Amino acid sequence: MPENDKPGRSSTSVTDQEALDFHSQGRPGKLEISPTKPMATQRDLSLAYSPGVAVPVKAIAADPSKAYDYTTRGNMVAVISNGTAILGLGNLGALASKPVMEGKSVLFKRFADVDSIDLEVDTENVDEFINCVRFLGPSFGGINLEDIKAPECFIIEQKLREIMDIPVFHDDQHGTAIIAAAGLINALTLTGRDFKTTRLVCNGAGAAAIACIELIKSMGFNPANIILCDTKGVIFQGRTEGMNQWKSAHAVKTELRTLTEAMDGADVVFGLSQKGAFSEEMIRSMADRPIIFAMANPDPEITPEEVSRIRDDAIMATGRSDYPNQVNNVLGFPYIFRGALDVQASTINEEMKIAAAQALASLAKEDVPDDVAAAYQGNRPRFGPQYIIPVPFDPRLISAIPVAVAKAAMESGVARKQLPDLAAYGRQLSARRDPIASTLQRIYERVRRQPKRIVFAEGEEVQMMRSALAYANQELGTALLLGREDRMRETAEREGIDLDRPGIQLVNARISKRTGAYTDYLYARLQRQGYLFRDAQRLINNDRNHFAACMVAMGDADGMVTGITRNYSTALEDVRRCIDAKPGHRVIGVSLALCRGRTVLVADTAVHDMPTSEELADIAEEAAGLARRLGYLPRVAMLAYSTFGHPSGERSERVREAVNILDKRRVDFEYDGEMAADVALNPKVMEQYPFCRLSGTANVLVMPAFHSASISTKMLQELGGSTVIGPLLVGLDKSVQIVSMSAKDSDIVNMAALAAHNAGM
């Protein structure tokens, strides 16, 4: 086994005291209720409760489906348990299960923006439990059953699904089954096997094991090739000891009687039992390239280290986060419910579960973004034996799994609401968890309608390759990767990047037929600035920024993105040798700060160090123009350390003069200053200055100097829980964007999309 394919563990363990402190410090527990509507005035209260609330009450009474429009029902799930099978701890009671159920609710919110509440039902009587839950139906859009022991969990779920008209989903069963099935799909692909001929042994016959077997049979696995085992051995036809109706459904005709006998020659083994259940002899006896899913928690049936000592050809998965290929239910339940809720599904059926498993399997085969690499401590996983299941923090899960689930619900007839545009639905899902996606969604949609050719100037860099691939895959246009083709292909092969996909074009500057034209163009621009012809020729032949900028300047591309190999100011100097400012405009940098639901443009964050009054007025105009192009009605605040003359100072005078200049220009947007940041952003503080021209809080902030702009945006990002995009380059005659050297691939794609959006404007 190659060194980088060997199993390894990460340091994710915590002490008992750390766990107790986490749950007890500050406000005890992990949940709180927060209103979604303002509750600041008497009018707010009148609308929220009496008398205003009577209106939706009557509407729902007349049409029950309106509850999805006027209440939280369409985004609310109940997480319900009686505590009879808590994690691997057993029957500790309903109250003891509350930390786990609260945690499940937190995961719903964190990963899929689904609101949920935990309900602990203090009974082990099946009928009492069912009657308690069934009457809660009007409150919720779905029921997530959790930590209920078998066989009671089968009876409870089956009965509740029959009598309730909302999804009822026992995650210990189906969640595990869906993730395991996704991993199995990919493991079979890697080992050249198929569902029809593969032999599988499942050790453990509880809720999760039965669900795993049922799901893979639904997906086409040959039932005759599955052997189910429990503590008494193989479950065979005719066995009477320790049997029930759920085990009997999977009994097979066989002479095998023990787990050891069953595993001899088996291709796959699923472990849903207990620590140490798989011996070295059992693993050694399996077929070539065995697939071993040891999913017992907290300790697997056998560890990856033990397996690697026995044989070097196994593909291994566990239920633990400190090993590769974790079968983690958080990959499933938040997104499955998200899709089910969004189509108002009446149930979660087999088609929806299969769709979720297939979508997960497909996602693991795709090139992973930087957020996934970060989850692997900087080691970028790629599809193979150590990466057959996506990781929980993959940001693409929210836009992949719910779409597949919703589509299956609609096609199978259990959806009460239709989603006509699934691609748009996927983009909306991304926006629920990612403020950047929400802000840029309209831009992406516009670019898709008019795709653009964007040069990724540093094409030999892995980051640029991944970004170009993402740009092309999102159908934003053609990604032109600039570099030496042999180097790019060598790197791409090493990193598992497919450069031959549609939408990607390799451009080799050294052999380009346009090199002479670009050299002539650049020499004509620089010959009176001390440059010889051979200097221009050297820049075109050896510097990709100059070559890319000339491509854009001469119409061979619509825009470019660069910056990961040199600092911002150097890259800007390179570009400006080739491209001028747009006539009548000033080149500036504008950052977008996304703060608690607000988007604010901050200028100038890249170009002007200590701008004059005239330059400040120009910056205001450029930033206001960008705000309009992004879909905002600009309200510009000219910031200073003083507010309308107090305290006075030389730099504030410069800002006041800039306002006077804007007055003379008769610009068509709101502006005022000088003012402090709190006056610009806080409506209560702004009220103290009734003469202020702004009709509301500012959404464009013009900083008095580059250093204040840079410091403030970086502080917002690090301390204020804000997201900052940019700086965006504004005012050039052609569309160019420069990223920071630390930019992630998602940052680069966003800037490329902005370059495409601005092209031709």
C-alpha cells in the first residue's frame, strides 16, 4: 500500500471534563429559541400575537396547507427518543438521552438550516410512545426518531409512518444504511465488483444492520449473496433460536453456521455489532481486495491499524471521525429532511433514500474544494481507498443531497409541492448556509446566461486548476488555463484533476500564435517609458500576468483572474502596463463585507494610500456604480474619525471637501459626510443628526485612507464574525480581478465570476 494510502488517525479525542464544560459553561445545553421577526415595538407585538395572529389562524383553518406558508412547520423537525439505546451506552432512560437529542437538533441547524426541537418521551411502552408522537404531527414537518432499541424501533416507525402524513425517519436505521450504501457503491467501483455477484456478510442484526441489508437489496444487491449474522451465528432458513420477523425476512438457505465460516471468501463485511467481533483469521480469509466496514461505535469490530498488519489490499470504513471513510449519519439526515421538507413530502421512501446514497457516492468522486482539504488537516483527499465517503464539512452536501432527495420525492409521487427548477433550488440551498453564495447568486445566474472566457493566469498552480475546473463545471463559461501544457498536465495527473473536461482550454504562451501581436501591443504602450522591444518581448514570453492581460486587452478573452503567486500591488502593476483605466473612471479596490445579514461595500481597499479630496470623490462614484451593478441602491457615507465637524482636523477637512466636490458634480446617488462609522451604520445614532442626507443606513463606506480601509475590513473578518470578499478591482477598461495569495479555490471562482459579470459593462 502506498505511504499516502495507509490508514491514519487524527487527534479529535476530548476528555470527560472538556465535554462537561462544553455543555455547562455559559447557558447550559446547546439550544435556544430565537424569533425570526422583529419584536421591538407595540405594532410588532400586535402583528406577532393579538390581534394580528388571528388572520393566519383563520387561513390555516380554511386550508391546512397554509401552515407551511404562515408558520415554522415547513422547516421544523422533532427529534424524539425514549433513551432505550443511547449511542453505544444502552438503555439509560429518556432524560439521559437529552444531550444527544439536543446535539442532533444542533446538527440539523448547522448543516442544513433545518430548525428542530428535541422531545424525550419517558416510556418504554410501544403503544404509549406511538400515541404520544402521533398527536404532535401538526407541530412539525417531520419526525426524526433516535436511539430507540430494536425490535421496538421497527414497530414504532412502521406504525407512525402509517398514521402520520409527514416523514417519520429512524436515523439509527436508515441514516447508517444510506451512508454505508454510498461507501459500498464506491468501494465496489474501486475493486471492480458489482451488486449482482458480490458476496456480503453483515454481522449484527439490530436496527441499523437490518436497514443496511434492506436498502442494498432495494438497490439491486443479490439477496442470495447476503448472509446476516447475530450473536448466535448465521441467520439461516429454519433457525428458530433468537429469531424475530425482521431477522427471518433475511434468512438464507445455507450450510454455514458461524461468522468465521461466513466470512471465508466474502467480498464485503458490514460490522454493526461490537468491538473485537472480527478476528485476524476472519479478515485473512476474505477474498482479494476485501471491503471492510467496521461500524460499531465507539470502538469498531477491528481497527484499520489491525487490518493493515494483516493485509495491504483492504478498503476500510469505520464509524469514527479519527479514521478515513467515516460512516457518519450527519452526511445524511440533515440533507434528507431538507429535501423532504422543501417538497412537503408525506414520507421518506426507498426512492429518496437510494437517491441520497447515490448522490453521496457521486460527490466523493468529484475534485474536492479547499474546505474539505482543511477538514483533512491540509491533506487534500481524492477518490480512492482512503476517500470513498465525503466528509461532513464538505460545503457541497447542502446543494447535492437535498436536490437528489427532492427530485426522487417528486418522481415517486410523495411530494405535495413541486420544484420546477432543481438547478435554481440547488443554488438557493447553497445560499442558506453561505452568505457569499447568497450575495453572488444573482451574479452567477447572469453569467450563466452570458458565459464568458476567463483567463486563469497562473495556470500551472494547483489552486488555479481546481478553480478553473469549478468555473467550467458551474457552466460560467470557458476557463483558459495559461501555462506550459506539459507542466499543467503533469500536475493535474498527480492531483487527480481532469483538464480534458468541456469548458477548459489550455493556453501555452511559449507556442501561441498571438505572442507577436501581444509583444507589438505592449511595446507600443511602453516604448516611451524606457522599455525596449526585447523588454516587451521578455514580459510576454516569461510573465503570465502580462500575457493574460494582453489576451484580455486584445479581445482574445473576456476577463482574467490572478494573484496567488505574487502580492496584490505587484499583480496590479503588471496588469496596468497592459490595460488602462476606463475613460472617465478611477481604478480602485472595493471589498464586500457581509455582516449579520447586511452587505456593505468598503472603498478604497487596494489602490489609493492617502487619497486627495478629488480622489475621494472619484472613489465614491466608482463604489456607488459597483453597488448599482450588484443590485443595490447606493447610500454612500464618507467616513472619518469626526462627524460633521467635530472634532475638527486636517484629514476630516479633506473628506468634507470631497462631499463639496460631489455636490458640484450633481451625482445621482445618496451621499453624505464626514461621519464616523457608527453614525453611518446605526440608525439610532444617525437619528441624532436629522440633517443627514442619507435616507437609511449606509451600504457604501468610503474610507479616508487605504490603511484604515484595510485594517477595518480585516478586523471585521477576524473579530466580527463577518465574511469579506475582495478587494474587487473597479475602474479598469477591461475586466480583471486579483485575489490574495492565500485565496481558496472557492474565492478564486467567485472572483472569476465577478470578472465575467463585469466583462463588457
